[in-house]
Amino acid sequence: MPYAPSATSEFDYPLTTRYDEPDALVIFDDVLVPWDRVFIDRDVTKVREQFFTTGAHALGNWQAQTRFTTKLKFIAAVARKITQVNGTDRIPGVQEKLGELAAVVSSVESALIAAQHTAELDDAGLMVPGKRALYGVMGLQSETYPRVIAILRDLVGGGVLQLPSGASDLQSPTTGPDIERYIQSPGAPSEERIKLFRLAWDIIGSEFAGRHQQYELFYAGAPFVVRGVYTFRHYGYEQQVAELDEFLDGYGLDGRVDASIPASPEEGA
């Protein structure tokens, strides 16, 4: 059952009607669980270790970033097609927006590829994605998704507001001819334009859209937790600081730019 009961049809809400998935809280009150079905009993440390001393947390988030990459590429395709339909893709400012969108999406996809390329076997022989790239892209997700949505908003403009109330308006003999005549784009007839902009609205403005934005911001936890725990711990600062210390140890107050050049006129004399 979708959260939006007003989702009238697949044409009007193509994402809501297919992909909305309400979460639920299940309370087990006075329920008998046989001991042979119990994995952990009153051991918080062990509950935590099943995620963080195994590959479970990284593998779960690898799947999440695979999903996120696919989602962003889909949104980018919607943005590109809207500019083609509207005939605005020849405008330099629109091309700049599409370029920024491409940069954001490709950076997420590149991090996913890097995580797969740097995968290693853990102590149990399980292949785990590279955590530096994986948690690095997760650390920016709370900024990435809102930016992608903002770019799509800019590109659709008021077009998502100038739409019929529903598919029935297009089918009505009273309103249909007027809609076909007045609501169209240079690159597409009325029905194609409305269908595309309805999809864009389901990405940026419907209940489904709002819930998904909140999900992308917080599915892995609060951003300060993701960055302060996962991204920070797995970046590998130790090695880089060690290399920096080696560089700093390579010169001092008595150092020279070039040993062949005297440090001062007096020393050269």
C-alpha cells in the first residue's frame, strides 16, 4: 500500500505506483521464540560485531551504492530528455547544469567502481569491497542527492506545475482537445510531454519523492555518524600522515633549496 492514496494511475505517478514501500514497526508482545531459533541473547557486543567484524556492513552498503548509482543515472536521463523535449539543451547555462549533473553522477559511479576494484579478502576468506572508496562516497551522499534533485528542479522549472490534474483530463472529450493543443513542447506532442513531466514530478515533488530524499539523507545514519565513523576511520589518514612526516623530516632551518647554491653571501665568500 503506497503512502500516497491519491496516486490515481501509473501514468500520473509512475514511480509511486510501482516502487513505494512503507516501512513498519513490528512489536512482538509475549511471543515464544524457541531457543533453536535464537542467534544472540542479551549480548550487545556480539550483535554489533556481526556487522563490523565481518564484511556484512560493507557488503550491505555496496549494494546500497549500486542502487544509488542506478537511481542517479535514471534521474540524469530524465533531466537530459526534458531539455531535449523543451529544446533548451542548446542554451549554455542548461548545458552547464547538465555537465554538473554528469560530474556528480559519474563521481558516485566511479567510487563504486573503485570500491569493487580495490576489494580484498577478509580473514574469513570473504571478498569485501574497498572501504575507503565505499565509505568515502557514502560520506557525501547527504549532499549528493539534494544537489541532483536541485539540478532537476532547475531544468524542469514551472513545467511540472502546468500539468493536467490527471490522465482522465487527457481522455476527456471536453478537456482533451484543449490539453493537446496548448500543453505541448517543441520536441514532443502533448501526451509525451505530460508523461515525462509527470515522471519528473514523481522524482522531485510527490510524497514518494519527499520520502526518498529523506531516505537518501539518513538511510545509513545521521551524516555526522557516517562521516565521523565510517568515512573518517576507513580513509587511511595514518599512512598519509606518515608520508607527510617523512617529508617534513627532510628539511629544517639549515636546509637549502640547492646544495650548490651558497646559503648566504658571507658563506659563499
